[in-house]
Amino acid sequence: MDEIRASDFENILSVLSTRRAGIFRGVSRAHYELVPRVGRLGHPPKASLERKFLRRFRDLALPYVSRIPDSQWELLALAQHHGLPTRLLDWTSNPLVAVYFAVEKIHQTDAAVYHCVLDDELPSVDTMECTDPFDIPKAFVYHPPHITSRIPSQAALFTIHPMPGFSFTHRSLIKVIIPAAQRDGILRQLLRFGIHRASLFPSLDGVAEHLGWLMGGIAVVSAIDDQPQKLETQ
């Protein structure tokens, strides 16, 4: 896999825009590999245990959703979006969204964006033909229906992995590394493109978190402005 170290926001956009159409995934630490969350538990559970937890999620979700998804695929996507460890990996078709998720958290380490081209080696799954997400022979792309408002807002899609304990590889993969020193500045530049917490998480929580982030930035600027100015003397 090729790795490209970006110098600034414009360089990131230049690199990603010259690639063939595909999918993007932002990671908050550049050393993170493409391993589904269920595969990062130390000892990935067997598919039978994953099925059991998904059924439990479905039962406990009843009071919180207007309807229970019709298929195992939709249920798995809903569980993934709400934090249950699954064999799905989150991706987006919008590179700016991937950059946001790479830099949104405060870390003193480099972040990264992965890019993968969609081809015959990574096809989209036909959920009508393959009804069981725990019985797939290879990795597939899954385009979920709009079961939550986050999916269209984030241009979200998934890859699903038959062996979630192993890192996903593909011949077209590249990793664009974002220097730690650039994170905050890039986050502020993304704001100009309408990419922020409220736009990607369209809910009261998303609005409040976005406004809290803006208030924090204003508070820092105000604190600097309120410092007494030292008079220059000759």
C-alpha cells in the first residue's frame, strides 16, 4: 500500500481529487489499520456469538426506533451506526467527510485517510441473493438504505469482512497521512465547506456538540485578546 504524507489541506484535496472514484475512510491515528471493530476486541468472537448479540440489540432497540429493520443487513448497519462492534467498516464516498473524521478528535499524533477504488475485486453485495451477512465468501461493499439520517448526511457506506480479525487489504489502497500539526487548521477549513458535527450528525446532539466546539474556539481567541498588551519602550 502506498503512503503519501500531505503537507497541508490543499495538498490533501489535490491528492484525493486526482484518484479514481472510490471510497474513503478517515482514521484519527495514522497507524490504525483497516480492521472492523469486532476484530479489535482482542479475540474476535465467532459468528454465532455475533448473531446472538445482534438479536439482543434488535430486542433492546424496540423502544428507540420507529421500526425494526426488515433484514439482517439493515439491522447490522443500524447496530454499527450506534456503536455495537460488528464486522462492518465505515466508509464514505465524500473525501471531505473522511478528512473530518480523521482530524475531529484532539490528538498529538498524525491522522490519515484511506482511499480504495471499487472494482471487481471489491463488488457491491446483492442483499437479495446473499441474505446472511455472516455467511459471505469475501469482502463486499454494502450500500445501506437510509435507515438513519446520518447515512445520507455522511454519504456513508460499508465494507463487510468474512474474517474481521484481519486487516483489509486491496491492490488500489493508498493512505494519505495528515501531520498532527495540521489537524486543527484543517478542521477549521472544513467548516468553510459545511463539513462539521451538526451537518454530519443531524440531531440536537450534533447541533450542541458543534456549537460547543465553536464556543471553545471563540473562548481561546477572547482569552488572547483580553491579555494586557505590553508597551514597547525604547
